[in-house]
Amino acid sequence: MSRSAPAHFDFDRLIAETSVQHVEYHHTLPSTSTTALELLQPLLNVSPALVLTSEQTAGRGRKGNVWWSSGGALAFTLVVDAGELPMAPERRPMVSLAAGLAVRDALQTHAPQQEFALKWPNDVLSGEQKICGILVEQHSHGNRQGVLVGVGVNVNNSLSGAPAEVAQRATSLFDLQGKSFDLTAILIEILQRLDFRISQLTTHPRLALSEANRHNILTGRTVTLQLADQTVTGVCIGIDDEGQLVLQTEEKLHRCSSGIVLQW
């Protein structure tokens, strides 16, 4: 674990107040998820491990998308040995939903006067602007499998300097509140809530899914979803017990385990 922490990250607090056993800190990284994958074997040995940076220059999103960010954003990847997760292998994709709920929980705590929502499968929004992107991946090393939870949250970085197409679609806590936040405190809150939400999806899944549906911005809207081999347009009914997005088309109900939301 690096000992040359910048002023806005307190490693001792991170270790003391969360389940994280190791922090792999680099001041600048292209992508915390890429670094986590490159260091997967040693990080699995100290799971849960956190890959953390102060500035991410080429963050990865789903389907190869790039996550734009600048200094002041919170960018990290949590590496967990899949065998340590309290859920069956077939339910591991639900970690993405747990992460979305955890980030929404944390942002709501630190900015209670704002309203934050989920956009299935991996975004957190304020209004209709994106404030967080999440990328959950599973990778194997030998006979061990790791779950990588990559999170990028716009916290102290103003979107005023972002490319125009990004600034229209995204926001940050700083832009919403006009002040800076303690990145360590928000990171600790997210990690604590992630542990809680993963446990809840195992012990009380209906309660967790009820929360996800209550905050799902897509519910009731006409949504166009790009699947692997087709495009589906229908009214979003909600998220089902398996974490799938349910769309009602003229012909039938479509239950979608993954996909890209093209219009909503």
C-alpha cells in the first residue's frame, strides 16, 4: 500500500472503517479496472483490495465506452475474490445492481437535498444527468475468480470543462452543491453500503429489488434497448427478481439480463 497519500485520501481510515484489506494507490492511472486486471493475482491474495487513483485518464465503461473524468472525480475498482461473496455464482451479475444502490445511498447521504436515481444497468443519475458510471467484470486467474467493481463518481470535478456532449449529459456533486466534498468520506460510505447491499441481495433480495425499482428512472418510460442480436422497444415495467429489466412490447414481456439503453 502506498504511503504517499494525497491530502484527499486517508488510507488509514479506509482500512479501519471498511472491509478493504489493501489499497493500491497511483496518483494517475489510465483505468483503475485495467490496473486491477493486470494485478489480479496479487490483489486476490489480499481481497477485498482497492485500486484507487486521483486522476483517471482513460476510464473504461461497458461495451468499450470511455468514461470521461478529470481531477477531483472519485475513481476506483474494488477487487473481490468471488469465493468470498455471499451469493451463488449465477447471481453475481446482481453485484452491479448492489453497486448502483450503494452509490445512490452514499450520494443521498452527502447531498440529502438532491434526488438521485438508478438507470439500469449501471448508471446513477441526478435528474436526467449522469453522475456515476459502474462497470462490473468477472475474471479468472488459475482456479480463482475475481469480481472487479469499477466505479467512477463525479464529485469535486466540475463538468464545466468537459466536452460539450458530456457536459449536457453529466453533472457532479460540486456542480450540484457548489462546494467540495471529502473524497475519503464518500468512498468509505460507498464501500460500506456496497457490503450492505450485497448482503441484502442475498438475505432479503425482495427488499433490495424493491429499493432498486423505487429509484429506477426507467420505470414507466418507453425504452429502446440494444441487445446482443436485436433492438427492443417497450414500456419499462421495472426490474425483476433476477435483476433483469422488464419491457412490455406489443407482443410480449421481454426480460433483459444485459443491454445498452439507447433511448428512454
